[in-house]
Amino acid sequence: MAEKFDVIVVGAGPSGNSAAYTLAKAGLSVLQIERGESPGSKNVQGAILYSDALERMIPDFRDDAPLERHIIEQRMWVLDDESYIGSHYRSDAFNKEPYNRYTMIRSQFDKWFSERVKAAGALVICETTVSHLLLDGERVIGVMTDRQGGEIYADAVILADGVNSLLAKKAGFHPELQPKDVALAVKEIHFMPQELIEQRFNVKGTEGVVIEMVGKITKGMMGTGFLYTNSESVTIGVGCMLSDFKKQGTTPYALLEEMKAHPAIKPLIQGGEMKEYTAHLIPEGGYNAMPPIYGEGWMIVGDAGMFVNAVHREGSNLAMTTGMHAAETLIELKNEGKAFSAANLKRYQAKLDESFVMKDMKKYKNMPDVFHSNPQFFNDYPEMLSNAARTMLTVDGVDKKSKEREIRGTFRRRRSLFGLLGDTFKLWRAFE
Amino acid sequence: MHIVVCIKQVPDSAQIRVHPVTNTIMRQGVPAIVNPYDLYALEEALRLKDQYGGRVTVLTMGPPMAEAALRKAISYGADDAVLVTDRVFAGSDTLATSYALASAISQISKDMPVDLVFTGKQTIDGDTAQVGPGVAKRLDMQLLTYVSKVRSLDTENDEIVVERRSEGGVQVLKTSTPCLITVLEGNNEMRFATMANMFRASRYPVKIWNKDEAGIEDVTKTGLKGSPTVVSKVFAPTPRAVKAEIIQCESNEPGDLSVTLLAKMFNKHPKLEKEIAKRAV
Amino acid sequence: MSEETEAKKPAAGKRKLQLDESLLGYKGVWVFVEHERGAIHPVSLELLGEGRKLADMLGVELAGVVMGQPGDTTRSFCHEAFFHGADLCYLVEDPLLTDYRNEPYTKGLTDLVNKYQPEILLLGATTLGRDLAGSVATTLKTGLTADCTELNVDLEARSLLATRPTFGGSLLCTIQTLNYRPQMATVRPRVMAMPERDATRSGRIVEDKLGMVESSIITKVLEFIPDEMQDKPQLPFADIIVSGGRGMKKPENFKLIWDLANVLGAEVGATRPVVQAGWLDLERQVGQSGKTVRPKLYIAAGISGAIQHRVGMDASDVIIAINNDPNAPIFDFAHYGIVGNAMTILPALTEAFKAHLATARKAG
Ligand SMILES: Cc1cc2nc3c(=O)[nH]c(=O)nc-3n(C[C@H](O)[C@H](O)[C@H](O)COP(=O)(O)OP(=O)(O)OC[C@H]3O[C@@H](n4cnc5c(N)ncnc54)[C@H](O)[C@@H]3O)c2cc1C
Ligand SMILES: Cc1cc2nc3c(=O)[nH]c(=O)nc-3n(C[C@H](O)[C@H](O)[C@H](O)COP(=O)(O)OP(=O)(O)OC[C@H]3O[C@@H](n4cnc5c(N)ncnc54)[C@H](O)[C@@H]3O)c2cc1C
Ligand SMILES: Nc1ncnc2c1ncn2[C@@H]1O[C@H](COP(=O)(O)O)[C@@H](O)[C@H]1O
């Protein structure tokens, strides 16, 4: 006989775990289904954990969560072929507990989170793929898995199945994802002894460094590179829009290889041993590309709902917050004795509108378009900037004033002064 | 018919790294899996159960987290699961492990007599293939190692016929049950669990036994005390002093390779050239 | 030896090295001489070579243990043992020992050990050796170290230092059996070098009885199905091996490997993923969970050189690696490396060998 639950959560990433945890803690019967061998085994992330979202659900998470390093320094680099120009922001304020940002390794973090989900009372089943949703007319009444006797019923299904949510697409909740709305990111973890990391990045204890990179490394494509320090490894990766990869005909792997060979980056990972290579999509279409996020008996949370702030590289915190709000919505309705109908689930959307989630999504809604139609941000500027820096810093008998003139000249030659002004304005508008 | 399958949870050794400075094993983040060889034993047991009926109990000795391995076995269709876990077992070598497992199997058989004990060929961490023979001797059971196939089982007369891989071929052996069989890999493939068994596994109350519940009579035969072998040194293999000489060839033309590689190699290893010339056709 | 490795590390220091009075009588190094179908398994001869060294270090005799059906063949194995270094042989002849079975062999060997008390007992890590060693060690309640790659003795404690890979070969550990005798170890075929055969050597034969009747032996051999000799690759004893890995991409591409192997009169080997994909037979897997090989020449194409593969082949005299990734670990221990696409290099290499051998043969 088929089993029935209050809620089925599909996926055990941060969004699914947050939803399942919150629901189970409130006493609802929850089944969580994950296709990976264990929660986190399929998940890829840089990865930075922004603690506020997690803290709201699990205030004592720092006691036993597998955190790697807390970040005390953020570097922003603009690279051209052989040099980089950048800013470093390091502050002792980041060294005051409780820390706000950590590096983590998703496979371990997700597993830890899942243990908390189980302890809260949810039933977690792994190595099982939900193949489609069971529908009664418009209403979702359960899921079908790839196992024999795979149908399972529930009053509501939360889709936390990550970017490119096939389930919602199959059920016709939203159309195919557009290549211009997703970035393809590749990432490697290189093992490196702790002592070497401390020495190389000038950190001690659990202090860590994040480097964000733009410029020639993406070959004019819209994207960024990143390098994070973990306890005994370094994460390095790069991501660009899928549509750009298609246009350029490059592979992300080749891009990462070139990036690792860059003279500014190579010494940072030298002597490391590659432990893991993974590729993953990031939904970066922003607010304008968001699918509907609720309906009759279903809700979408996390990456599946395009909840990613590409500009600030935030994803997991939005995933957790949306997961939590979705769960809270169901808990409230259940307590009020109301059905999980689309009309009632609207409350989920309202909660998100109230929170930072929708506010941020709306704030940056024009960013993707700005970048798409203005490739110079990833192309010309990095080179111009670094040329400028080189000109200024090269001591060759030319006076600084002439140098400034020369730099202005090249800037103007490459992009008219009007264009420069326009770009600044566009960027400012988009950020605003 | 009652089959006990001994399984072990092991670190996925493909993912283990050695700390280059301290030379210790870095387990952090290394997933624990069911010893792959034990899955062949489990599947073979499940097939016999499908054919002859009865019960399959999985047994492991290990830390509390080894429960996950047992749960996995339940999801595949095992009926019952026993985890033997106690501080006294820490540091067990194969002799001490076989004592603990043998005691537990005796306890299990009080519930329902055990006809067959299955183990994997070997573990991927201990890699000794000794625990199976050890358990058999301690239980005074017939021992059949490297069994590739159970040909027939006569539950009436307590007889079993198996094919055993030996050095020069396959031995067909007949013996009486109860007996212990170590199952060779590659002759079956683990089934895909049903949804019902997945639910059963996640809810199943695995039996967790301490030393007394496992029927340990003599603690000095367990753990470090009961282990005649002692690891006196752990060290990293010395890396080869010189790395490969990379052959630079202008092209991959045979002529080029002849000059760049073969001439060079045979110059250094003249015996090798003769050896090859002698046998090659 | 997983959790145990770390747990036991400090213990070695604390545990007493002084042998109990009762164990002082255990003297001598023994090698179990394994034979099936009328021939000694080469691993036993390799072990006699190694045992000779240990016996000399300890200043004791090296003995072979030969068990089998009565007859000249069985007896001739004793002489073969002498030729390979043994001073004496314990010989148990009995019709019950015609085929290998655990029960009579365990009893026979256990009885010999109890009667003549060797301090070290070595066996090959074959299916027979592992079956027997595990049973004998448990019956005697002594320590057994499996799959050793190096044997040595601590003269002060007269203790066997058995070194073996652990954690899939990432580390090595040295294991001692303190205060239990005999100290037992198994060693894989081809790990130790084959000693020179010296047909002028001879030694004493000490005969003993098995003391069992067929009716007391529960397990019966119904049939023996020998492996077709031509079918079964003899990788461990091949002088030249051409191996392919996942980098060969498709099973069809293994033709390039076979072509080269044919020119060289070589055996074909493979990595585990290749075997698991069903491209080649399990018998051809080289490595930790496959065969240990020791050829004069090993050519590895499209193989990354993972530690589990490496431990099975890095005793090869000369290793040539073909890999398109200049950073592949295989280049860390190969002797010659060619960076490039195996699919184009293999045929070129085949042609190069062909041409070279043709001229070499003409000249020689
Ligand atoms: C390279 C990279 C770097 C990033 N860096 C950061 C960062 O530094 N900070 C940050 O906050 N965010 C970062 N992100 C974004 C962040 O990882 C995601 O936003 C976040 O993981 C979304 O969580 P989720 O739970 O919605 O989806 P996921 O984490 O993708 O989880 C979805 C889960 O559902 C499972 N699943 C999918 N389909 C099915 C099915 N049919 N049946 C069963 N299970 C299914 C999957 O196996 C998976 O476990 C990064 C992303 C990438 C790719
Ligand atoms: C418990 C355990 C036991 C194991 N036992 C064994 C064992 O006995 N034997 C064994 O082999 N493995 C064993 N393994 C597996 C081992 O860890 C490795 O996974 C395996 O050896 C890798 O095989 P590979 O080199 O063929 O494949 P990969 O690691 O995938 O390497 C393929 C290589 O081919 C190269 N390549 C790709 N394309 C080309 C091309 N066109 N031309 C040239 N080169 C190319 C790549 O650069 C790469 O280096 C074991 C693992 C475990 C966990
Ligand atoms: N701790 C353990 N618990 C249960 N079974 C074990 C344990 N250790 C070994 N075994 C079994 O014995 C077999 C041989 O193990 P090993 O001697 O370590 O190679 C394994 O395949 C398992 O079936």
C-alpha cells in the first residue's frame, strides 16, 4: 500500500533541508527524497555559507556544523592576460565571533544538515529519484519515484530539486530554462596542507580568504572566477553564462585550465593535489526569469525557483530562506486547518516579498540584461584597467602626468568617453 | 533457512588521501561505504532466500556509524540487522574480529539456527581475506572460500554444492551445512531496492549489541588484547627519485619514436631488446 | 587494518618485546610449498628465496613444507625446494591430500607446527594460501599478516617485520606478531624476486603422517574443471605487458593494444574501470584488487596511474606510459613518458617496434 505524508520534499540541498527541517520540527509528517547517494553527494558549490539564514533555523549550528574557515579577507581581482589589478579588503571586524561568512564543503555540510533534518523527525530517503509528480487535475497529490512501487502521496510537495527543475517543467509549471538565464560553473578542490594555506594566504587558525575574479579569464564571456580557502584545501572555479559558452565554443574545463595557469593564480594552487572536479549550473536569470513558485499543492524553493543573487554570489542563503518560508506557510495553514491550495499558498509569495529575498531579486533584476548587452564589462575594461596600472607603475622616466594622459587616451580610443559614461550609468542603474 | 551475512563499513579507499606532512590518513569527508565485496555476498544470500525461503540477517562489528551499512543491507532485502559495537573491540585485528563475529553469530543462532554464514572475499581496507576463515574455525564450521556459485542447496539433508575458484581452475565441492562461504566478486549484481524496502530500511530498528549482548565470554580475546598482531610503523611509500623521462618527438611517426624512445631505451636496457627480439613475431 | 592502524600505533611501544619462556623453543623459518596439478606454484619458490634471507639473518634453518598425495611428484617438490634454498623439508603424503581441501590441509599443517615449532611460517597469498593461512592462524590463535610486500626481522626481538600496503596502497605499515608463535605472513605472487635455482643443493626430508580418514572429512571434491590453458592469461608471469585504461575510451580501441602486444609477444592487461566495463576479463586486471605483475616491460596507455593500479605493477623493470595529460600521476613513476593521444601513438609505437625488431633480428 502506498505511503502518505503531510509533505514530500524533493531534494536535499540547502533549500530542501531547510524546508524539511522546519516542517518536521513543527511536527508535520515529512518525507524527503534525494537522488544522490547521500545528501550533498551531488551538490557543488564554491562555497560560501552566509550564516544568517541558517542561524534563524538552527541557532547553535556553529557547535557541530562542518565549517572550514571564517572569511576575514575579500579580494576582488580584475585580470588580464598576465597581470591583475585588485583590491583587498581585510578587517579584524571579521574576526569577531559570531562569524558571518564561512567557507564550507557542500558534501559535508549537506550531510550534517541532513542529520539535523532526521533528528527533527523527517524520513529521509536517498538514492531515489523522483521521476514525476502525481497530479489530480491541477493538484499535485504526490510523487512517483524510479523504484518499484514508487508512488507516494502527500498533501503538498515542495520542489527543492535545484536548478533546471525537471519536475516542474514536466508538470508544465514553467517552460524550458533559457541558456541566457543559466551560468555553467566548474570547480575543483585542490588538497593543500594547512600550513601551506596559512603561509600562502597570510591567515592563521580558521581564518580564510576569498578571491573573486573578473576579466580576461572569461574570454569576454559574462562570468567570474573564484578561489576560496578551506581548512586543508583550496576551491577554485569559474562560471560563465551557458549562452556565452555556446557562442564562444569554449568549454568550461578549458577555461578553468587556462585560469589555473594564469601567473597570478598558479602560485596560489601550486603543489596542491586535485581532489574533486565538478560542473554545475547556476540559475542567474534573476527576477525577470523567475517561474511561478506555487500552485495547487506545490511550492518551489531555492535554485529551482531561480533564487540566486548572481551579483553577490548568494544562493544557498536564499535557498534556505525560501525553504524555511515555504515550510512556515504550510505549518500555518495546517494549524489553521486550511487546505494547501494555490489560493492559500499565495502566503508563501507574500512572505518572500516581505523578506530580503524578493527585495534583492528585484533590486538586481536588470543586471543580467545590462551584462548581456554590454560585453565590455568582461572584455575591454579588465585589459584597460590593467594596462593603466602597468603604465602608472612602470618607472621608465616618463612623468606621471603624461602617463595619465596616455591612459585616458587609450580608454577613449577603446570606448568613447560617452560610452564610458554610459556604462557607468547603466551599472549604477542596475545596482540601484 | 537462515543465512548470516557479515558486512563491513569501510572508507571509500579511492577517496582517501594521505597528509603529506604528518603521513596520517585524512578521513575527513571520505565517504563510508559498504565493503563492495560484501555486496556480492549479500546478493548471493538474497538470491538463495528468494529460491529457498528463510531469513537473511546482516551482521557487522564496528563503530555506531556502521549502522548505516546495515540499513543499506535492509533496503536491499535483508530481514534483520545486528550491529556489534563496544569499546572493548577497538583495535581488533582479524583474529579478534573473528572472535567477536563468531560470538555474535552464536547469539543470533539462538533466535533461529544459522545454516550458512556468508562473508565477502575480502575488505578493501583490511584487505586480508582472513576474517571469513577465522570465523569458520571459531564456529567449527566447514569453510568454503572464493565461492563463485552455489550450485545447489538441499535444505532437507543439510547439503550444499558450490563452485570454488582455485588456482588452476574451479573446484566443485559438496559439504554439509552449517558452513561458511566467502563469496567471490563479479558473479552477481546487487539488486535495486524497492520503494517499500527503502521505507523499511529507514525505519528498521537495527539491533545494537554491546559485548555482553554479543555473548562475549572472554574480553581478553577482543580488541587490542586479543590481537596478536601489532602495527609498529606506518609510513608513506618512498616516491621514485626520478620521474618519467618525457620523450619529445616531433611527430608521432614511427620513425621518430624509433629514434627518440626505442633507441634510447634499448641502449640503456640491452637485455630487454634481446628479450623482445627473441619472443616477438 | 583500518581503524586498527591508528588505534594500535602507540600499543607497539608499550607491549613487551621479550618472548615468553614457552615460546623460546620456536625456531626456524618455514615456507609452505604450494602445488596444484603437478607443479609448484612459483610464489612458493619466490618465498623460499625470501625465507632463505630471513633464516640466514636469524641463524636458523629454512624448511619447506610439502603436502600432497603419495608419489614421486610430491617427493620431487622437496628437492625443488632444496634447489631454491631450503635446508630441509617436512613431507606429509596421504591420498586424502590429493585435492586441496581446507580441513585436512589445516590439520596437517597445524599438527606440523605444533610438533616442530617454527618461529616464522610463510605462505603465498593465493586462493589456496589465503584459505589455509587464515584457518591455521585461527586454529593456532596466532597473528597473520596478509599480502606483505616486504619481510625483514628485528633481530633483538627475533620478530618478523611484515610490511604491507594499507588503505589501498596510499600507506605502508609494518606489522609484528609479538609474543605469539609462529609469526605468519602471506605474500602475493611476483612481489618477491625469484631466486636462482641451484640443482646441486640437497637437504633432509622429515616425513610425517596426516592421521585422518576420509569418512571424517566433511567436504568432498566432486569435480575439478581446469582453466583452459590457452584461454587463461598468465599475467603475473608475463615478461611483457601492454595495458590499457579508461583513456582508451572505447572497447574497440583495445585493438591497438592487442596489435602492439602481438608484435611484442606480450600479454594484455587493464585497469579496474576497463574490467568493470566488461571490455576485458577480470584475469587481466592489474593492481591491488587484480594481479601483481613484474614484467621486464610494461606499457601503460590511457592509464592515470592511481595508487591501486600502481601497487600492482610498479616493480616492472621498465615502464612506458602514454597519456595525454602531462600531469597524470603515472608519469611520477614510469621510466619513459609520451604525452599525447594513445590512439595515434600506439599504432606508431607498434610500427616502430616492428621496424626496430626487424633490423635487430637481422643484425643479431
Ligand atoms: C560553482 C558554484 C558556486 C556557488 N557558490 C555559492 C556561494 O559561494 N555561496 C552561496 O550562497 N551560493 C553559491 N552557489 C549557489 C548555491 O550552491 C545554490 O544556490 C544552492 O545550492 C541552491 O540550493 P537548492 O537546495 O535549491 O539546490 P541544490 O543544492 O542544487 O539541491 C537540489 C537537490 O535536489 C536533488 N534532486 C534534483 N532532482 C531530483 C529528483 N528528481 N529527485 C530527487 N532528488 C532530486 C539533487 O540531487 C540535489 O541534491 C554556488 C553554486 C555553484 C554551482
Ligand atoms: C578498493 C579499490 C581497489 C581498486 N583496485 C584496482 C586495481 O586492482 N586495479 C586498477 O587498475 N584500479 C583499481 N582501482 C581503481 C583505481 O582507483 C582507479 O580508479 C583506476 O586505476 C583508474 O583507471 P584508469 O587509469 O584506467 O582510468 P582514469 O583514472 O580515468 O584515467 C584515464 C587516463 O587516461 C588518460 N587519457 C584520456 N584520454 C586519453 C587519450 N586519448 N590518450 C592517452 N591518454 C588518455 C587520462 O589523462 C587519464 O590519465 C581500485 C579502486 C578501489 C577503491
Ligand atoms: N568488522 C567486521 N564486521 C563484519 N564483517 C566483517 C568485519 N571485518 C571483516 N568482515 C567480513 O570478513 C570479510 C573479509 O574481511 P578481511 O579479512 O578484513 O579482508 C569481509 O568481506 C566481511 O564479510
